[in-house]
Amino acid sequence: MFKDRVLSGMRPTGFMHLGHYHGALKNWVKLQADLECFFFVADWHALTSHYDDPRVIESSTFDMVADWLAAGLDPNQATIFLQSQVPQHAELSLLLGMITPLGWLERVPTYKEQQENLKEKDLTTYGFLGYPLMQTADIVVYRANKVPVGADQVSHLEVSREIARRFNHIYGREPGFEEKAIATIKKLGGKTAKQYEALKTAFNQDGNTEALEQAKALVIAAGSLSNAEKETLLGYLTGARRTILPEPQALLTPTSKLIGLDGRKMSKSYGNGIDLREAPAAVEQKIKRMPTDPKRARRNDPGNPDDCPVFTLHQVYSNDETKAWVRQGCTTAGIGCLECKAPIITAINEELAPIQARIKEIDARPNYVKEVLHDGCAKARRVAEETMLDVRAAMGLAKV
């Protein structure tokens, strides 16, 4: 049995914008208070598509992590680290590559999509093809079972689950597993042992999923068993082998795809964002220049908020009363576009003010970000090595 653990990361892209904040960082801050969280800078992943110009990776890393900390990530609650400083990621990626069919990697939707979208780059490399392997290693090396993603990213985790499942099937053949399970059942005590056997039979013979859940609950509640013994009995219920690498599951959370200044998704590559470090006057100018409903060519023309990019920001920043005021004023031409934008400007600057205050504090401590990463990397290596000891043993890699 493995405890709940969250893993997520970002490629080093430098200063964060509001899209990053609402799409990921706010959620990370909430998660760190409730679960054990590992958040990492995916600098090796950056090399899979930008191997030809790595010069900006280092500076982008420190800028990005500084903004993470300013946004509320707490190194006392979460482990914040650098992927390339934890060599176990690379080792496990290599070992998973030994058992992963080539076809699994080639069918990942983003593989061909990215090649089409980035035709100016030569992406016919193993690093790019093997991206899902490294992504899987990133997750399972910490035995993380929860990966925060939006609904549109759930399918990306399926290949990671398949790889972990295949690994467990091949290498989870613990010698004498059945004999060990039978001996462990006896430790439950006569009455509980019989109940376990009955529930196991009900599931295996009749497919009774309710019996399976009851049996799992019985095992988890058994105070007489160690965690390893519980893991054995949970696996024995379904005929599964020992779980060395847990299958990661999507942690679906509400995320806001913040619209950028040009109406497209906010993205650095589009240059349509508002940075967390944006000065209030710059925020005001950017929002004022933001396009609105094209039907409102003149002040007296009525519009439709559902056709206006600015209204998507109201959905994030405004309360119901303000949104109702906008809808009424827009559809009747009772307010102009600049009036509509004013509450957005105020709300964004109010949101950014405490973040920017923390940025100043962090920037005043030149070595602080490096210290956070140094400590986080040390912890990440310790946790990752615990997994690798089991992986190497299961694969028959001898210690000398």
C-alpha cells in the first residue's frame, strides 16, 4: 500500500503569467495543504523539443520557481525540485524503455500533433519519441498516485498507467506469492479470514464488485497486518501480482483556461499574457487594448457578452452581481467597453498585489530560490532512491 502522493511539473519558461496561475499554481497551493506534493521543473523535458538552444533553461528555471514561491508554494509543505538533479528519473526512464512496446509511444496523440505543429524543428529524435517514458518515470519514481490534470489531459496519463501495469505484470512475480498470501490470511484471525475468503470468492467467481470493495476495506482496517502484508492481500484479491509501481490516476480539478489578450488561450508563445510581475499601469493598458465583441463597432451598438473575450475574464474575476451588470449593460448598450473592462483591471491588480510583494521579498534574497531547490532535490533523491531499490531488485540488477 502506498500513501497518497501528488506529482506535477512545468517546463522552465521563465516568469509566470495569469494563465499559469489560474491553470495550475492556485490548485497546487491548495493541494500542498492537504496531500504530500512534489512539484518539479521539467528541464529534461524542455530538451526534448528545444535541444538546439538550451541557453535560456537555467535562467528560466530560477525565474519560474521564484514566481511559484510568490504565488504561494511553500517549501515547508511541498517538495520543489529540479528534474535533472534527480538521476533516478533518467535511470527509471531507461529501464521502463526495456519493456515498453514502440507502438505505444508512436500512438500517443501529441507525438504526431507536435511534429505537425513544429515542422521547423527536427523532432525525429528518440528523446521526443520517448517523452511519455520520461513522463511516466517522473511520476512513478515517487510512487505518486495522483496527477492534477484538466479533463482534456486525462488521456495522456493512460500510457503511463499501461507502462506501470506492464512493469508490475512482468516483474511483480514474487516467488512464493500465493503461499505468502495464504499465510498472511491466517494472521487476520479465524472469523475475519473466513470473511476475506468469502468476499474474494464472490468477486472471482461471480464478479461481485461490491464484495471486492468490502474485502479491500476489511484488509485496510486490519490492525494486525503491516502495510506490506496488506499490499499482499489486496493483490491476492484480484489475482494481481505485487504492485511495485502504482498506476497514476488523474486528479481532476477545476481549472480555468484563461483567455489571452487576443482572444486565444493565454500563452507565452502567443505573447498575449499578463505576467504575475506586470505593473498596474501595464495591466490597465493591456486590458484596455483587448478586443471586444466585433458587433460593438460604436458605443451605442448593443453586443453579446458570450461573443466577447473580455467576458471570459469576468467569469474568472467577477461576482454574479457584476456579471449581471455587464450582461445587461452590453446587450442594451447601456455601458461602453471601457466601463466593462474597469472591474477586470481592478480585480487583476488586487490579485497581483500580494504576489508582487512576495516577489520583492524573494528577489531581495538572491540565493533563496537556489536554497529551496537544493533542499528539494535532496529530498526528492531520497524518495526516488527508495523506489529504485525495489525496481532494481525486481529486475534482477545485482548490488555489489
